[in-house]
Amino acid sequence: MKKRSLAHNNATTSPVKKNKILKEIRNNYQLFLLILPPLAYIIIFKYIPMYGVQLAFKDFVATKGIFGSPWVGLKHFDRFVNSYFFPRVMKNTIGVSLYGLIAGFPFPILLALALNSTRNKLYRKTVQMSTYLPHFISTVTMVGMVMQFLNPRFGMLAEVAKFFGKEPLNYIGIPKYFKSIYVWSNIWQDTGWGTIIYLAALSAIDPSLQEAAIVDGAGRFKRIIHIDIPGILPTIVIMLILRSGRIMNVGFENIFLLQNQLNLPASEVISTYVYKVGLGGDKGMIPNFPFATAVDLFNSVINISLLLSMNWISKRLTDSSLW
Amino acid sequence: MTKKIKISRKDIMFYLINDGFLFIFLIVTLYPMIYFLSSSFSSPRAIIMGKVWLWPVEFTLKGYKAVFQDSYIMTGYRNTIFYTIAGTMLNVVLTIMAAYPLSRKDFKLRNTIMMIFAFTMLFGGGLVPTYLLITNLGLKNNWLVMVIPGAITVRNVIITRTFYQSNIADEMLEAAKIDGCSDFQFIRMVVIPLSKSITAVMVLFYAVGHWNSFFNAFLYITKRSLYPLQLVLRDILIKNALDASGMDDSRTYADNQNIEELLKYSLIVVSAFPVMCLYPFVQKHFVKGVMIGAIKG
């Protein structure tokens, strides 16, 4: 802003143009004024915590605050990597994520292809509308529904088990079922919503390709194989790459709400572990701020490097990337 | 001619299978929702006995009565409505304030500020430093914590900015400037009226986010009178911490137990109801928002 006005000042002296310059400065001033509150928000609520990440390399002394506490190097990272929880938490995080990716990834694609090939517009709209719906259910409500569904006393699954003459189990308390419960409830909730991007890619396919194939005598199924799927392949590849970039990034809410003492061996992931060691969790453990910050940072660094490398691969392979 | 019929016959098979496939998706999606809706209208006895499969059994509104009589739930409901309205208003105003300057090619600081914003999508301070900041700011157990820490979502700023870039022509700005229009006037008289659809998308994205948000309240609110609906839901649905015994003295303990079970179903319906009702009307807008976000996310 300053630079430009200076340049203009040097070049011109006439009062009319000077007026113009003043006006431009004032205009930009207005834009700056507009963006100031959002910028202040971002700096306070995003950048100050980033500065606080140094806690990961310090021992927290409450009286000295984050910035005055003594440096201890990589002590907390060292402790985490060598801790009893490390293999468990890593295994669960990657396991639940990978399971979700492998099981969940194909569904939106299949649904989008099927939606795109149905001839009845009303039917298509109905299916679309209905499958988008679960996306808007809150995590807490969703977990509540899962709990009711799995309730060993009068949940639906218990009734089904009784119908087949089996003793209903407390499914949510059995570690080996945890990942499936988490993954499949997510699939139920997000498959419909996930089709949006594929449907858009499908609608962008040149209709003349379809017409040409019809003239050549290709049936609808053949056209899916030879036109639709190749048409959305770049989108599929990007989505796959981006999802695998987030493989270590498992959200907190869903897992945490599904957790209980019994399924903990299978359900403790990095984000829930950070919460428990950092803020004490529910049971009144002694909070360890620096250690939790270190675990969090460890995870963030892995996330960023994964995302950046996957983005780089995507750029090389498909010529498209996040930015 | 004959060939054509043969092809379409093969296709008919395909369409049948395809529509059947879609039907499976439809049923799998809708059935659980219908089941919960029907259960919420059934008698406690029918639920305990596992008699509800598709339609309500022994139709009753007892569950809803229990929900609306519970002051804990109603307080949560009121709080959430308040947080959603206040939060969404702040969100939308700040998002427009950020998105418009960032969409202006002649705004020199545009790229720098964009970088500052976008970097936060990649890296954050994490749980503990954020927690310490919020605590130091005195926002713990303060209703403002439901509004201020999530005041802007960078992704939404980018979506809005992209919309402005492709829908507010440069010529319009030039013409307005020649007529002596200031930036503030231009936003008020041109940008906002011309971008109603993206504003609607923002209102919806943020409002649904507030309605469903759990994490901030969970971390920073321990006072029950400030609880949003989602925390109340967690107590009742997941932690089973409902005490229904005080609701009606005339019932026995067992009756109360059963009512509690029914109440859960009704509560699930009541909590999801506002968003679900709104949804068919705004579905198009949502999809539009997702698309803009996906193209230039």
C-alpha cells in the first residue's frame, strides 16, 4: 500500500491525480479496516496457541507460565515413544483409520455411479435426499443412536440375536468389535454426503461421449465401465490421496464418546490420549500439559508431512492439488 | 430396429438391478431413522419388550412429555438456540469482513493475509496451548466460549472469497467507484445483495455447526445452567446420567426406568429434528457450498 502511493507520488504532481491517490489510499484503508477484526481473531486464537507449542519442549512451572518455564529438549517425546501406551495408541489410530478408508471409500463412488445411471429423476432425488440426511445428525446424537441400537437389554441388535437364539452381548464393551462399530456407523452417516463430489464429476463428463457410445451400441453398464469410471478417475485418485494424507488424523469426538473402560484397549487413539494426559480426562488424573503438547505436536508433524507428501504425489500424478 | 430393442432389453435388466441397488441404500439409510422415530412414539413397555420393528407400537406421547417436562433438557435446548443464533450472526459478519478484502485483486495485503489464514488449516497449536489460552482469557464457564473461539472457519472464508471473485465483476466496482462509492457502501449495496446465496450457505454451515457442536462446551463449560443441548444429550444418552425419579411422584421405580428408556428415543428425535426439518429446503444451498469448497478448497 505504502509502496504504491510513493511510486505514484513521484510520478505525478497534478492535483487531480493526487486526489485519486488519496482516494485509493482511503479505499484500501477501508479494506484493511474490514479485515482487521478477523485477522485479530486468527492471530489471537490460532497463532498464540501455536506459539504455546514450545511447551512441548519445556517443563511446565505454573508460577512461571509457558514462556518462563525451563527448556528440557526432547524429554517428553522420548518418554512418549518409549511409553507403554505408544504402540497401542499408534496401532489403534492407524488401524481405525485404515479400516475406515478401505471399507468406506468405495461406497460413495458406487452410490454416485448408481444414482447417475438411474432414469427416474424423482427416484434419484428421493435417494439423494434421504442418503444426505444422516450427515446432519450430531456426533453425540449419532453415538447415542449407536448405543441404543447395541444396548444388550433391549437394543435392536439384541432382539436380532435373540431371534436367532443367541445370547445378546454387550457389544460396545468388547474391544474386537470397536473398530467395526466406529467405522460402519461412520459409513452409514457419510456415504450419501460423500457422493456430492463424484456426482459433480459425473455431470461434468461430456454428453457427446455417451451419445457416441449409444450409437456404437454400448449398453448402460458398458458405458459405466468405459465412460463414467474413466471420467471420474482423476477425482477418485485425488480423494484417495487426500484421505490417505489424513490417515493419522483421527477425530476426537466420535471415538471419545464411544469409549468406555472395557473397549479402551481397542479404542484409545492419539487424540483421546492427548486429552486424557493433558487435561485429566474424567477420572481426575493429574494433567501433564507438556507431555500432552508433545504428543499432540508429534501427531501434527506426522499429519502435515503425510498431507504434504500426498499432495505432492497428487500434483505429480493428476496435476491437481489442495492449493 | 431389432438391434435397438435387444440393447434396451439388456439395459432394462441393468436398470432393474441398478434401481434395486439404490433401493438397498435407501432402506439401509432410512430404516434406522424410521425405527428411532417409531420407537419414540411407542409405549415404554413395547420398547422394553423389543416389540417395535417398523411402526409405533401402542402409540403414546409419553416420551415427548417427559422430554419437554425435563428442565435440564429444556435449559440445554434454550442455551443451544441462543448460542446458535448469536454465534452464527458473528460468524457470518466476520466471514464476509474477511472474505471481501481477500477477494479484491487491488488489495495489496491480500496474499500475505491469505497465507496467514490458510496456514492455520494446516497446523494448529493443539489442545493444551488452546486450553491454556482460553482459560487465561477468562472464557471458561462463560457463554462467550461458545461463540468466540469458533468465530471464523477459514474454509468458509475461502469458499465465500471464491464466490465473490467469480460473481462480483471488476467492472461493477469500477463503475461504482466512478460514481463515488466507498468500499463500505459497495459491500452494503452491491456485494451483499448479489451474494445472497453464498450468505445463505454460510448461515447454514455455521448454524448446523453450532447446533451440533460438542467439543468446546465439553472442554470449557462445567456449569450445568450453561450446558448446550449436546452436553445434555451426552449425559442422558451416553452416560445414562438421567434422574427421572423426580419427574412424577405417582410412578414406581420400574416405571421410571422404562420411561427413561423411552425418553432417550424421544430425545434423539427432538435433538435432530430442527436440522432435519430445515434440511430439505436448504439442501441445494448446502450442495452448492460443498462444490465451491471442493473446487477451490
